[in-house]
Amino acid sequence: MNRILLASAFLLAGLSTLCAAEAPPLPAAAAPLMKSPAVKLVEPHLHIARSNISGHARIALTFDACMGQADERILSTLVRARIPATIFVTARWLKHNPAALAVFLQNPDLFELENHGENHIPAIDTPTLVYGIASAGSPQAVKQEVEGGAAAMTAAGIPAPHWFRGSTAKYDLSAIGEIRAMGYRIAGYSVNGDGGSLLGAVITEKRIASAKDGDVVISHINQPTHAAGEGVAKALVDLKMKGTEFVRLEDVEDMGDDKTTE
């Protein structure tokens, strides 16, 4: 009997060892979680030189053309009212909007075209998410985003860009240094006109129309189905009626923080 019990014990031990070898490892959650350090991001401000003339504010309108289609409500207002603006375009947007690009190129006195990147990826050289969008994640990927955008612009007949604005307009400080070393000024802003084109028409109009002397306004020109575009177009008319001087970034001195323009 003892021999039988001993043999059974050895058999069970062998089976236990075999099962342990075939079983999957414990879930990662069973081990202590190591949190990666939070990435410090900045959203730079940008101002332009003021006119310092009462009742004659000077502002710079900047529009991001990320993806999607051109917003004709905004584009037609800019052309009809002869309002200058700086347009930041991605390679993806250029590919799908040849008609709008033609309008930009036919009006060089109105439109300054600058670099918004190749694929609309946040220009952050550490892996992170911004508004759910994965960052470039490495210096090499940041460089590709910037250079890829510039290459698409020159291939489309646009003069080589001098300004860059990344997706989400957020950066880490090391990426700012990398982009500046590539010869670009980085375009922040001082007035968020349309909240990423997610605001309603009324609040968008109020935000943009409230711009003061020296402000740089950011809005979007690639969401023709969003209500914000209606507010943008109305605000442009409001500002022009108030005697606002509109300038492009290339036309005036600027002051950016976080070493974006120094």
C-alpha cells in the first residue's frame, strides 16, 4: 500500500510540473504596474507686432487644413473680402483638395501656405496620446512628419515653408528644439477661434470677433459640415467692418514663447 501511495504521489507531482510548464504566464496585471513618467507638453502662444492705433487692430488669421475637404464658406469669404491669411496644410489635405489649392496659388497676395505636417501626427518625440491621437513618438518620426509635409508642399508647387504647426498644436520641449534646428519657426496662437472646429457658430463668431491688436487666431478650414465654419465666416466680416488690419505671419514681426520663434 505504501508503495502504491508513493507511486501516486510521484505521478501527481509529475503532472503538476507538466501543467505548470504548459500554462500561460500570469497576466501582467498580477505584477506590480510601473507607470511611465508623464510627458510634459506645451501649447505655445504666438503674438504679432501690434499696430498700436486705436480702432485699427492688427491680427493674423491662421487656418489649419488637417484632413477632409475645404470649407468653401470660409475660403470664399476670404477671397471675396480680400482678407489675407496663413494656411497650414498637411500632405493628406493637399492630395484631396486640388481645387482649393488652385485658389490659394491664384491669390498669392492673400494666402501664405505653411507646413502642418505629412500625416497630421502630433510632433512630440516621446510616445503619448493627445486627444486620443498617437504622437510621432521619436525624433526620427518628428523629422519625417515635418519633412514629409514640406516635400508634399513643394511637389504641389508651393514655395518652401518657413513655419510649422503640428497636429494638436502641442509639443514637448525637445521636439521644439528639433523642429527649430530644421530651420522652422513654430506657430502657436493667442485666440482659439473654433475649438478644433467643434464649437457652435455663435460662440465661434464671438471668439474670433473679440480678437485684439496683436492676436494670432487659429481656426480650421477643413470641416465644411461643421457649424463652426459659419461662425468663422461671419466673424471675418465683423472684423473687417471694424477696420481690422489682417496680416499673414510672413508680413510682420512675431513673438512666440517656449523658444518657438527665438
